[in-house]
Amino acid sequence: MSGPGFGLAISVFLACAVEAVEALTIVLAVGTTRSWRSAFIGVGAATAVLAVVTLALGPALTALPLSALRVVVGGLLLIFGLQWLRKAILRASGLKALHDEEAAFEHETAAARAAGRVDRSFDAYSFAISFKGVLLEGLEVVFIVLTFGANQHRIPLAAVAAAVALLVVVAAGIAVRAPLARVPENALKFGVGVMLTSFGIFWGAEGAGAHWPGGDAALLAIIPATLAFALMLVAALRGPRTSARDEDRATEAVRA
Amino acid sequence: MKRVEALLRFIWDFVTGDDWRIAAGVVLALGATSLASNGGNAVWWILPLAVAMLLALSVWAARRSR
């Protein structure tokens, strides 16, 4: 597998894994509290909608001329990547609470219990919450799969990476029968944010007419530079002084 | 009508996320790169510089608001 192909597979796998962990927490909460059957129908309906979105947008993206495709793909990757990175930086620097799957599970469970009587034949609450959770978490993955995949003409590779991540998360969920609280979500989001932003910079600039010094090898400089800049921001936000020790602390905070 | 409004709001929120200035800045930076590249200049540095500034400004604004 080539370098960009490997980057594609890893980025899509990690992005999908993070979103799948969050969706799993929601489905587990309504499934265990109210109705597994209705929750699964919600998951199936959301998956069908995501498939339709993929089938509708995929061919439209791949039909674009290469330079236009790279501007669109680069722009979307930058917009999503910077959102992920911004959130991960704020969490790593202590300005935003870390995402806690156990707390999210308890919150969803309490809301499900408070939602009233469970309809044995079809529980609309379980359906709606599962549908919404899977659709919202999955939509971003669809965009990442399509943008990465379309630009490299490797949508099947991106789709396989996403499917493997989904299977791994679902298998882990079945095995532990609880929210996957030990998954280092912020570190994953940080990594995905760095990758999406780096590829977005590379393809966006190329699509807009720029020529990178060194061609494709420029990515080998862009990815570590983006990571170093993001870690520097974490260190700067955590305190007034930035030093080597602060950088080490920032790295540890990202891993947390 | 309300459903269309709700759908448009969802799309806006989905694209802009927590800080709409990031999306606006990315569009402006891509436009600036495209315009500057017409003269045959080396313009690869515009986007990374813009991204660094956007990210720093956005997290700093978030810090100030807390």
C-alpha cells in the first residue's frame, strides 16, 4: 500500500472508530434501558440513510475535474479536520471537559428511563434516539470516506477501513457489554484532526493551483509540522510559559 | 417550510461546527491561493499559514470566552 493510501486507511479507520464508540454508547443506553429491537431498527434505518447519502454524493464527487475535486476535498477536510483538532486541543489543554463515555451512558440511560412507558411492539423513543445518534455520528464518517476516497480514487479502500473500524468497535461492545470508556478518544480525535488537516492543506493548495516543493513528499513535512503546531498550542493554552517540559505535559494530556 | 429551515440549519451547524470563522477562513484562504497562483508565483505557503492563524485565533477566542 502506498504512503497516501496508508494515510487514507488509518485516518478513516480512526475517525470511524471514534464516532462508532460514541454511537455505541447511545444505542447501548436505549437498548439496555428500553427496547433492543426498536434500537436496532433505528440503527438499521440510519445506516440505510447513510448508504443513500454515500451513493448520491460519491458519484457526484468523482465526476468533478481533478483540480476542482481537490479544492472541494481539501476544503471539506480542512473544515472538518480543524473542528476535530480545535476540540481536541481545547480538551487536552483543560479548557473543555474530556468526553466521558461512562458519563454519557449514564446521562442517556437516565433520559431513557424518564421518557415514560415502553411500548413492547415498537418503542418510538428507542428508535428515534438510536436513529439520530447513528445518523449524526455516521454523517461525518461518510464525508471523510467520500472525500479521502474520491480524491485518491480509492473509495472502496476507505469504505473497507470504515467497515473494519465499525466491526472492531461493535465486537468490543458485545464483548464488554458496556460503553467503551477506556478508548483514548481525545488522543484518537487529536490524531485524526492532524491527519485531516494535513491532507486538507496538501490537496486544497494543490487544487487551488499551488505546487508543493518536493511534490507528494511535502506531506512528510506537513503532517509532523501540523502535529507540532497543535502540541505547541496545547502547551501555550495550559500556561503562560512554553518550555520543553510544557511540551512533554501537552503530549501526555493528548494521550489521556 | 419549518422542515426546510431545520434542514438548512442542520447543514449550517454541521459544516461550521463550533466556530463558523474556521469554515469562512478556509474558503477565503483557498480563494486567495487560487488568485495568487494565476501569476505563476510560489503560493504553497498561503494555506498552511492561514490554517495556523485560523486554528490559533479560534482556540484563543475559546480560551478568552471561558
